[in-house]
Amino acid sequence: MKRILVVFTGGTIGCRVDDLLIDVDKEKPFYLLKLFNEKYDIDVEFDAIQPYNILSENIVPNNWAVLYEAIKAANPEKYDGIIVAHGTDTLPYTSAMLGFLFNYLDIPLIIIGSNYPLEDKRSNGLNNFYNAVRFINEAHMKGVYSIFEDNSGRNIVYLSTRIIEADQYNDQYTSFGGVDFGEMKNGKLMFIKNRINPAKEKLFESREKIINGSIDFSNRVLAIRPYPGLDYGFFDLGGKPRAVLHGLYHSGTACAADEQTYSLPRFITKCREAGIDFYIASIKNPEGALYASSGEILNSGAIPLANISFEAALAKLFIAYNQKELLPVDYMLKEQFFEFLPA
């Protein structure tokens, strides 16, 4: 009999609807197990913990610390797999975070959510949980993944460090790079063979456990996404973050105009003079031909992160500047769990 640890954290999969208000309910998470046991006859034993119970949009980095410690304290090695039930808004960030922190596990850890509360007939929460259980029972994998049914009924399996935010109209996740890792069909994992996906044997290689102690996320970082008219004069850096992550447009660019208030290179220089490390993501090939604006950004001293999603880069940045095992920049540039796509 397989033994699975289920970690409830709140979110829609643990919500109730009361007079058109959707909010977490302390009993609802365990309703998921009741529904599963009533519908499916699968020889599996569940242990359940609930480190916290909040809507995922309210998650802050210290919640990740609580989740990390709760999973470690449950002794993951005594289970055949772990399922984390999570809210959908910030699921990609927590998914990446868990991918980095638990990349060394020899069992599968799977993050799931639900598009609607479980009592809503449109909800895919129970189906996502079922496929996570089947993944653990049948796939014989290790590593960290997310599973979420899409709008066409396909049960997509994502590498935890490649799932990116859902769009705001269809509530649909996508994989960074446009290629999903796999799909659950009739309870079986179907790999998607593609040059940007890791070969199956790579998934079974042992990975180094880098974070050995606790992590409290007390060191803060700042993340910025570009848009036309982004005025860097709004940032006074009074709180002095340890590091900045600045997103780029799809071509690896951002504004490098001469106007000081809109110039990213000038802002990078300002941050570096204040002792703040500055990262940019994502550049396809920092060693190849670049737009003039990208060249100016790099010449200003920004550290380029190549072929990584913004979500994964941000989660990694939080860890890098709150761990003690490696220099932060070394941690950022060292691949942890397939977060860097091939050039």
C-alpha cells in the first residue's frame, strides 16, 4: 500500500462559498480526502497536515518557510509521495520554491490546486488530486511537479520550475518555453519528448541537497516587470533590498533611453552603487548577438539569467539571499531543478 503525505495550505481547493463570498474553511481541505475515498477505490493511505490555511494571494515568503519546515518535519523519506494542495494565484511561485528546496527528494512531490471550490460542479480539484495520486502510484518518478487539468480536459504535468502564471481570462497555466513536461492519460504519465524537456534518465540522477538548515526569508528582495513608461524615480530604495530582479520583454530588452527617469541602465547603476545586486531575466543567449538596449543593460553591471521564467527566477532569488551554503550569485547561476531551458 502506498503512503502519501497530503499538505493542505488553503486556497480555492480548501474554500467554501457563502453568500457569493469565497473564503478558506478549516474543514474543507479534508473534504477533498472524503470525496476521493468515496469515488475511487485505490489502495493508498493518507497522512494529512495543514501548516496554514490562507488564500494563496495572501502568501508571503515566511509562509514558504513554514511550509518548508512542516514538510521536513513530517519526514518525507517515509512516504511514497507528497501532494501539496495550494491556491492557484501564486501556485507557480510556490511550485518553483518547492522545486528548488526539495529537488533532492527520491520521491515525487506534486503541487495541485483547483479552479473552483470542490462543491462546484466545474471544479477540477478532485481530478487534479486523483491524477497526483496516480502519478505517485504509477509513474515511479522522483522530483517536483505540478498537475492541473486544463480547459480542454487534458491533465497536464508541469516541471515545478517551469509552470508560469495562469492567464486572467481562461485561468489557464502554461509551461515556460511552450512545451509541457507530460500529460496524465488514464492514470498513466505520458512524457512529451522535446529538445527542451530533460531526458528521462536525467530525472533519476541524484541531485545535491544544498539547503541543509532552516530558512526564514528575512532578507527582502525586489521584483520589477517592465512596461512602457516605467518610471524608476518612484523607487527610492529606502528599504534597501538585498537584490533586485528585473524582468525583460520577450526579446531580452527593456528601456535604455537617455531620459534618466526611464532608463534601466541608470537604475541598475544606482542600485549597484547602493550595494544592491541586480539580476535580469530572461535573456535567450547572453553570449550571442543582442539588441543595443540589452548591451547597455549588461554593461551597467546587471547579472543575466538565461532562459528562466520570471516566477522561477523570483523564487530562486528569495532562496539565494536567505541561505548560507553558497554565495547568492553562485546559487542563482547553478541549476537546481531544470529551471534553465537549453539555449
